[in-house]
Amino acid sequence: MIQIRKHERKDIPFHVKWFNNFKVNKYLGDKLGEKTSLKKEKKWFSNYELAKNKKFFTICDKSKPIGLVGISNINPINKTADLFIAIGEDNYHGKGIGKDTMLWIIDYGFNTLKLHKLKLAVIKNNIPAVRLYHSLGFILEGEIKKENYYQGRYYSLLLMAIFNKSKK
Ligand SMILES: CC(C)(COP(=O)(O)OP(=O)(O)OC[C@H]1O[C@@H](n2cnc3c(N)ncnc32)[C@H](O)[C@@H]1OP(=O)(O)O)[C@@H](O)C(=O)NCCC(=O)NCCS
């Protein structure tokens, strides 16, 4: 059973560990496989604290932080936002935690923030993530072909979205 709590400054060292793990960072961001540093992550957190259009949370096993989930680019007019998830600790993959966490953040986006549409972009070859999003009811909105270069080849991105059924 996981716990999800507010993302805090004390979690920054975990960013560095997780986002330097190639099993995680090969699927994240505009520059796949990009390494990070304590300095970069401190800067990210300082910007995050000032931002009004983002909400991030730490996924924990008891008190141990194991990953990060968040909503960004919250658009109060369109009521849309982008989702992010990364389980940073290898031995927590494939245990249903991604699914439980996504159910939680979707509920938060639709029922707390009252959003209408939640979106994400996923590397087409990220089989666990694509399977997870399909199983949660995300639909495919498009494919951006051969967008991201990583270790000698290009990867395509799938644009996926889920809609709040209680809104017209
Ligand atoms: C993608 C990620 C969040 C999935 O979380 P998870 O806890 O590992 O996945 P779950 O155990 O909840 O399983 C989710 C689905 O993927 C499937 N799955 C999990 N691991 C798999 C694997 N190695 N191969 C194929 N399918 C797999 C499960 O069967 C499940 O499908 P189902 O709902 O149809 O049963 C997690 O692996 C992760 O953080 N990866 C690194 C960062 C990343 O890729 N983030 C997403 C960027 S868009």
C-alpha cells in the first residue's frame, strides 16, 4: 500500500538518484537519458515553489520516497493539464504502484482541481507506461514520429488523454 504526500524540498536528493537512473530517465523529458545534478534539481524545486500551475506529490512506501507524480501546465480556462509519473526505485516497478498512483492523480485532477482533460506524452516503446495509460481509459490523440534521439536511434511519442466524464 502506497502513500502519496505533498512534494517537499527534502525530496530533492531523491530526484537526483531517480533521474540519474537510466531505466527511468531513458523515458523522460525532451532529452532522453539526460543526467541531472543537485544544483539543477534545487533550481527546479525553487521554480516549482513559485509556480501556480503545477502540483507535485511524492509517492512513498511507508515513509520511504519511491517516486514522483504531478500535474503541470494547469490551464484554468481550458481546464486541461499535463500528467507526469516516475517510479524512481527499480524494485518498485511492475507491482501495480503506477496504476494506483495514476488513479489517485486522475481523481485529484478531475475531482479536486475540477479539470476537464488530462494529457501526457509517452515514448511509444515504453510498453509498461503505454499499457498502463490504455488500461486507465486514456485515448490516443496522435503520434509525433521520430521526435526524440537516444543512443543511436529516434523514438516516437504518443499523445494520450483522458476526459472527465462528468463534464460536457
Ligand atoms: C511507467 C510506470 C509509471 C508504470 O508503473 P508500474 O508500477 O511499473 O506499472 P504497474 O505495475 O502499475 O503496471 C501497469 C501496467 O503495465 C504493465 N506492465 C508493467 N510492467 C511491465 C513490463 N515490464 N512489460 C510489459 N507490461 C508491463 C502491467 O501489466 C500493467 O498493465 P495492466 O494494467 O494491463 O495490467 C513505471 O514503470 C515508471 O515509473 N517507469 C519509469 C518512468 C516512466 O516511464 N514514466 C512514464 C513516462 S510517460
